Amino acid sequence: MTYNELKNEENKYVMNTYGRFPIALDHGKGATLWDVEGKKYIDLASGIGVNCMGYDNQILIDAITQQAHKIMHASNLFTTEPMVQVAKKLVEKTHLNGKVFFANSGAESNEGAIKLARKYSFDKYGEGRYKIVTLVNSFHGRTVTTLKATGQDRFHNYFFPFTEGFDYAVANDIDDVRRKADDMTCAIMMELVQGEGGVLPLDQEFVKQVEALCREKDMLLIIDEVQTGIGRTGSLFAFQQYGIRPDVVTMAKGLGGGVPIGAVLAADTCCNVLTPGTHATTFGGTPLVCASANAVLDHVGDPKFLHEVKEKGEYLKNGILALGKDSIHGVRGMGLMLGIIVDEGKHSAFANKLIENGVLAITAGKNAVRLLPPLIISKEEMDEALAVMAKVF
């Protein structure tokens, strides 16, 4: 079908909840995609950071195919080997000595972490210590609860009443965090790079101070690595570059390499809080997606691969800055999670122009063109994208 034919069908049958770009993608190879009409694109978005190993990746194809021949879903009433393997790899690669709960998305992972934190506090202190402090400009999901956890007022509309028990502190302001983290607080939850908020890395000293505050007041430190995790910033998880030890790490996006999976990794400080009957999800840890996640972790978790992600991030960042365009006011981020800073309100126009010229990019915050390319992107593909940027910017 042509794009127009598909769009007409979409308008008839699919809810209009997304402002989609005017293309219909069909297939890809590496970090390059083609639409239904044969136009080529260098992908610097990877499905919002999901397709970390690119397209037509034989490693993932083999893992998924082999598992599909065995069993795709079993439910959590039974044990399966792929699920146990993923959990073991996550625990061992993070050195948190904890346990994993499997979910299906980033929002669901964050919701699980919120429940874990509240039960941790309830078990130790009883009722009344339920508040969770997040950061202004944060984003934690689209459920009624994770929308409220999100520190952006524009998301707090329409769906009243929202879940109670959240407060918001200014990022990189430890005094404000201390004011908000009162005696009713059971946890502090934050992204180390605020993705949807504008690709904003937190200051390392601030993060260390938040960790110390959590230890002082027996609050759980929850690090939302839904977007920053699975090699995106040049380490398996961003917290490993900040020198902290979280109590809870949430993840999704890149973990499955393209299939839906989320996870809550709880350290030994709180890994036994959730007990049978207190939390569950039908599809969590299903063998098919865990087979893919195992392949991703084996590949992305390799130190050599992670070093290459850092190098690619520097190459792309320096290439953008070297364009010397007046419309580019800087590049921020970590690894292959980058934001090109432009005039406020102009980021959508630039993203649209890039797509028109064959480079897929998305936006973040008020002034960032966000780049989240597949981690396997080649130098040649980056050079091709930079050539387009030189024209567009």
C-alpha cells in the first residue's frame, strides 16, 4: 500500500492519539530504514531508543525464532529458563546483589518501583510514609500514577483524580530536594539524563548528595533508566557512570531490542519486599521477549561494545558541533543519547526538515532535537546523517 492509502485506513480504524510524521516505515538494515514508497532514511531515533541493535539483526532474529519454536508464553505460574537467565545477567552485571521483577513497558516498570517503595516503607514504619519525590522536568510514564510522578504540569490534566503522594524538586538543587523530602517521604525517583525533558544530564555531585540523603533518611533511591539503560549512555546503565548504588533501577526500551519488555531491578536492600500476591502482570518475563533480551544483554553488555558506544557518541557530537551552524547552540547528553540545542520552539520544525531530507530524529523539551540512534550505527551512516544536518541546519 502507498502512504496515502495506509493513512486513510489508519484514520478510519486507529485512535488519533499520536502526531505522527508523514511517512510509513516498511523495513530496515543496520541503522537505515526504508518507507513503503522506497525512500531511504538514516535512523537517529530507533523507535525512541528501543531498537538498540538496529534492523534485520541476525542475532535477534535467531534468538526469537529459536524460542518461538519452543514456547512463546507460559505465564508466571511456571518457571522458564529465558526469564531466569535475563534476571541473572542483570543482577550480575550491575553488582546490586538483588532480584528482578519483569514487566512490559517503562511506565509499568516505574509503577512497580513505586509500589515496591511504598510497601518497603509500610512494612518498616506503617501507614503515612508514602510520598515519592521526583524532579521538575522529569518523565516517568503515561499511566495515571506515573503521569502524576512526572514533574511536568502539562501532563497533569484531563484524567482527574490523579494518584496522590508525589512532590517535585528542582534538578541539581539539593536544598530543594531536602525541603521536599519530609517525614512522609519513602523514596526519591529520578532520571540521570532527563530524556523527554530535553536531554538534560544531572550533575554528578547532586546525584551523590541525593544518594546520601536517601541513606540518611532510609528512603529508597529509584533510578529510572527506561531511556538511559541498556548501553544508551555508554555504560550498561547510566548510574554506573555516576558512582552510586541505587536501591531500585527501572528499565524497558532497549532491553528487548524491539520487543516489549520492562523490568524492576531491586538491590539487596529491598529485593524481598514484593511477595506473592502483592504485584503481578500476565505477560511479564514471557519466554519470547526474554530470549531477545538475553541476546541484547550478551551483545550490548560487552565492555568493548560499550566503549564503542561512547566513541560513536563523541564522533556524532563533535561532527554536529563542527558544522558551525548558527542555528545550533550546543549538544548535550551522554553516549548515543544526544540533544541538539536550537531556538526554543524551533525543534519540531528542524526534526520535520531532517525527516524530509532522509534522517529520522525526534524532539525533547522545549528546544532539543533528540538523537537516539541504534547503538550499532556505523560511521558511514553517521557521516550520511551529518551531511543531511549540514543542509538542514
